[in-house]
Amino acid sequence: MSEHEYTPKSKVGKWFNDRLPLLTLANHLTDYPTPKNLNYWWTFGGILTFCLITQIVTGLVLAMHYIAHADMAFESVEHIMRDVNYGWLIRYIHANGASMFFLAVYIHIFRSLFYGSYKSPREIIWIIGIIIYLLMMAAAFLGYVLPWGQMSFWGATVITNLFSAIPLVGEGIVTWLWGGYSVDNPTLTRFFTLHYLIPFLILGLVVLHIWALHVPGNNNPIGIDIKKPSKDTVPFHPYIVIKDGFALLMFMIVFAFFVFYTPNILGHADNYIEANPLVTPAHIVPEWYLLPFYAILRSVPDKLLGVIAMLSAILILAALPWLDTSKIRSAVFRPLYKQFYWILVADVLILGYVGAMPAEGLYLLIARVATAYYFLHFLVVLPVLGFKERTMPVPLSITEPILGGSPNLATVKNKDGLKNQ
Amino acid sequence: MKNLFRISFFVIFILIFNINSNAADKVEYLKTEWSFKGPFGKFDRAALQRGYQVYNEVCSSCHSMKYLSYRNLVQRGGPEFSEAQAKAIAASFEVKDGPNADGEMFMRPGRLSDKFVMPYENEKAAQAANGGAYPPDMTVLVKARGGGVDYIYSLLQGYEDPPAGVTLDDGVYYNKFMYGNKIKMSNQLSDGLVEYSDGTDATVEQMAKDVTTFLMWTAEPHLETRHRMGFKAIVYLIILTVLVYFSMKKIWSRIETKV
Amino acid sequence: MPEKETKKRRDFLFTATYAVGAVGVGAVVWPMIDQMNPDASVKALASTEVDVSTVNPGNTITVLWRGKPVFIRRRTQDEIAEAKSVSMKELKHPEKDEDRAKNPEWLVMLGVCTHLGCVPLDQKGDYNGWFCPCHGSHYDISGRIRKGPAPTNMEIPEYKFVDANTIKIG
């Protein structure tokens, strides 16, 4: 932040800024030197900020009308949908917003995986990101319980029962989580409280995430360190602001399509049946964004090991900066890694698919193979690739790639730079 | 721009993938034209009014409609009965109110602000009267069934004699669209069961369609507003996107990098 | 293209973008504000019917309407005479009793002090009417402010007699 000293022009501004340097901060954010070759995959950071704020604002509104009581929750949601002014709109934005949030976060994570954004010196950004992702899953799960439909109730029962896998204290923990001997009113009220709390924790972590980002600056599609500010960078405002805005609008069109035309397609029909502790729905399926982990859980025949496998699948990501031994960040210059990357993408999609299918026969076998491969990718492929792979020559800067003959340069977004030489 | 195509491809992939994963049971439902489907879909007023009649004369003796009020019958985008008609409908039901000054509950004619009167006092009473099966509340029934309106429409016409080898207990009926084919509701519709005031021929098919339309409205009373608003919102977003796109091109033209 | 013209067109583009964007922000903000207004179920309950057959002269009943108390007082002949006798000059907020009680026997009035919203006490105060304990406003038997900080008379809601014994408020 101390690359350039900023002095406000007006006297009042200077007086204020000497006491609380908000203007310095604003100046830092607008002038923040950003690599000029960022592609549209980099716009998802801004989109995610939009998602978080949308969820918080619509959530606050819903909390004004929602009643966290086992006897009234379902009815209060119907009240929101029918009687509250624009209630149906706000609830559909909130419900579909969760899905859009996860869609964006997955793209954001896979962008990072492709371009090696988790590597030194950006490990802390990455780890904060993983914590945010974990909290998002918690918030999404807790939120799904609130309408108190059949999927809410049985999802809550199944997920909280995961803790019973812990030896000795497991059962005690589950009873403690429930505040009773089954998922009931005490569970609902505490879930509501936590669902309300978590987004603000996420907001705080997002500030840290961005702060940590602004120390080394953005990674970029060719993954090289660049001088800042330089010919390789543009100021955040207006260049990146307008570009992020454009991408955000495209995203909002998709979002609006879901909200207005297929608002229930991403949810499960059973959640429009009020919770009934005596009847379990025929198929219990989590929301689509949790399906890959659900598949991993079910692919392990042992209860405790299944839970451990599922948790490790997420936590292993935190160790990624050290599991990936390659010095080259961007997959653009790593021909082998690039192939393994797409195999991983396919693997996760397959896991998601079998997660939605019954855990039997061929599906179970596929789930097991895919789970094994998932761990293999992180624990074996990545460490070995770093030593074995023959990477391509990397340019020295974005604008002036001092390098001839690399065919891959054409795919790097600096065609103009080449043209001008 | 190439990347944008890739992003949209990804989105579409996820969408298709999700629809596939949700379609666990694959039964061919009976097909019919629904006026409320599609981005400009609207309810057929006459069908909603007829559908209310079928619900009232046939379904409501067992199935509650507990999230709906009589005032909703007047509401825009619904059956749009006149206020006088809806008041008359409400007044034809006895509503429990109270306690009065003596601390007693009393019955009075329904008002517009009242919720639909329930056929049974509570769920247990409903089960006791129906051989242990609870006739589900119908307000959001369409959204609570995977097949939606097509499922309800088909189910009402799906009664058949059981195939050879299937034995049915007392009070259980065979329906080819029911999950597991066994249903505790007997066939309710028969040709000419109700007499439509608008002269429409009350065939089973017609009644099934009308009552299903009505149930779609009770589940999504703001569907028409949603469709209208959605169209405006998306047109607006496209206009703004185009404007922002050209603004972006202008701004980025100051430097030699393409966006 | 001359430099100046380019600049002008660019400015128009940006202005248009800002303007269209601002419209969108407004359209999004409105639902978030309007959701706090009374919802459809609250609006539907805006009228209440009250059976007043058991109220004797000289008694007041209090009923709840839109979450607020409504005083329904069956006034005695003396009270009516007293209410009618007051000269308009004495009043801070001049209103004839005839205008406040269509049927002089029945005073139907929102039981909310016009100062800061407390509920005044019945048959208290210096004018045989109501007295607000919060900040000492005195009302007469027609519910008119006579002394104290309240600026206006207590409000008369919209009501009508459905039949001789039933009043519909709202």
C-alpha cells in the first residue's frame, strides 16, 4: 500500500485523511495496478462480492418476516411467498442466489487451479478462500433447513448425524447440536442464529482475502511476476471496474432467468412438503453444489472413514500450495498439468453426477474410482508433475514477451503486444 | 468474447446436468397444453374459476387448502372472482371464531380475510377419516411433486384395474402414475360430475385440467407478475449490458490491450 | 474524426450508461423498501365488526382494531348535553360534537393520545373525559383536547352501524 504517497487536494480532505486515511484507502483501491491481460475468468471475484451482498441484503429482508419456530417456519415462508410485498421475489432471489454463489465460487476456484494462483506468494489468499468456501457450505446447509420442509428436516438429520461417526463423544455431540433427541425446534432456532451470523464472518474474511490479494497483487493468465505499476498494468478504475461490471451483468442475466422463469428447478420438490419426523422422503439428495462431496462420503463403506474422506477432500485443498511442486504457475506453460487439470474437472463433475444417483451397482463403482482419482490427483500427480514435467519457456513480461518460437504464446492474451513489436 | 461463450457453455452444462440428476423417476405423463407455461404464460381465468368449482365440490371434502384465503380469489392474476362473488363464497362457509365475551368459541359466516376452512380439525382427524392416509394439503401440492402439474393432471386420470398378479388391500387403488402404483385415494372424477356454470362440458379430462390449473395458481399466486417482471428485468439487463459493453470498449481503447 | 466530436459521443455513451444503471438500482431498491409496508394479510384485516348490544349507557368498551385500541362509549344524556354545550372558542382544535359522533349516543374513537401515542385513561382528568398518564393531556367527553401537550383531538376512525347492535370499524 505504500508504493505511492497520497495527499488529498482539499484542506478538509487532508484534515480527515490525517486522522482516518479512508481517502488513501479509496485512492489505493482505484489506482490499484492490475495486470492488463486478465481474462474473463478473473471477473468472478467481483461477481462473488455481488453474490455475497445480494444474499446478505435479501437475507436481512427475509429475516424480518420469517419465524424460526418448528410449528410456524413453513407457514411463514408461505406467508412471505404470498402476502409480503415482493416477498416471492426476494425469497426466490435468496434461494437461487445460493446456487449462483456456488456456481461462481466453483469457477473462481477452478480458475485458481488452472492458473496456479494458489502458489507462492499467494498461499494465504488461497487458504482464506478455502475457509470462506467451508463457511459458505455451512451457511448454505443451515439456510436450507430454515423453510422446514421435508428435505430441510431430513437433510439436517443426516448431516448432523455425520458427527455421530466420531468415536466415544459422537453421540453426545449430536445430541448437543440438536438440543434434544431429534432435530426439532431448538435445532431450528440455533440453525437460524448461525445462518444469520455466518455471512458476516464471510464478509470479514472477504476483506482479509482482498487485503491479502493486494499485497502481492493479482496473478495473471501467463502466471509471471510483473512490475507494478508498469506497462503491464492498468489502474483498477476504470479499466477493471467496467470489465467486471460487464461480466457481472452477463451473470445477472443468467441469474434473472432462474429467478423469474425456473425459480424452483434447483431446489427439491420435497421441500414444499412440511417437515414430518415420521416419514423420510424416497430420495435424500443434497443441493447440487454439495453433490461431489456427498458422492465421496457414500463411496466409503465405513461410517467414520466416509466422513473423514469427505472432510479431507475439502481440507486437502488447503495444502495445495505445498502439494504442487512446480515453480511454473500458469497451466498455459505446463502441457501435462493442463491435461490432468481437465481430467480433474471431469472427475469432479462425475462425482457430482453419481452423488445424485442411488448409491448402488455401477454408480457406486464409478463413485469409488472417481474418489480415488480425486485424492490421487492432489497427493501423487501434482507433487510428481512438478519434478517430471517439461514446461514451456515463459515470457518475461506481458507487453514485451522476450521470447520467440513458443507456439503457446498465441493463446496467451497478448496478441497486441506481439503485433506491435 | 470467446471466453464468454465458454462460460455460458459451462452454465448450460451445469443446468442440463442438474435437470438430469433430478429426473430420477421416468414416467411418461399425459400431455396437455398449459397456458401458464413459458416466459409469457398467463392463467386461463375461466379455467381457474372452473378449477375452483372442482376443488370446492370434489377435493375440498378431504383436502385442505390452508395457506389460501378467500380474499385471494379476488386478487389480480388469480381466478379474479368479483368481490361480491368472493364474499358470497366466503360467507357460504362457517368459520370458528372467538373467544367471545363469555369465553366461548362460536361459528360465524366466513369473511374475505379468513383462510380457507379446513375439512378436518387436524391431521390426526384427517387420517382417522381416511383409513390412516393423510390427504395432503393442496396449496403448494403442485410444487411438492417432482412431476408438477403434469403429474397431478395424469394422476387424476391414471386409475386402472390392477394388472394380473397385483393384489390390492381394502381401500387401496391402482394408479399407473402414482409412485409405487398404489394410492389410497379412489378415483374421484367421472364425466358430468360437476355442472360448470359457463356451459363447458365437464369431462374427466376437462375437470382434471381445470383443477390442476387452479392448483398451479394456489401454489404460485404471483406467477403472472413474475413472468411480466422477468421479461422487463431481462430486457433491461440486456440493454444495460450492451451499453456497458460499448463503454468498456471505449475505455479500453485508450490502451492497446483488447478486452 | 475530429477530437472534439469523439469526446462528445463518448460522454453521451457514459451518461446513458449511468442513467440506465441508476434506473435499475432504483428498481431494485423499491422492493426492499416496500416489503416493510403492511402486507396483503394485514391489509385484509383492516375492518372489524363489534357487537355493542351489551354496552350500557355510561360505559366504555375497548376493542382492538389494526393493533390499536378503539374506545366505544355509550354516552348518557347528560354527557351528550355537556359535549354539545362546549363553545368552539374554548377548544384548541375546534370540532363540533355532532361531527365527531354521528349518532350522539355512541362515541367511536381511536383510543390513542395524539401527543405521543399512549392510551388515555377513561373517566379521568379535568373534563370528565379521558386523561393521558404519559404527559398529562386532558380530553373531554367528546374526546377533544382541552389541556396538555397533545396537539389535536383523538381521531375518529371510519365506521358505520351495520345494524342497530353492530358497528363495523374500518
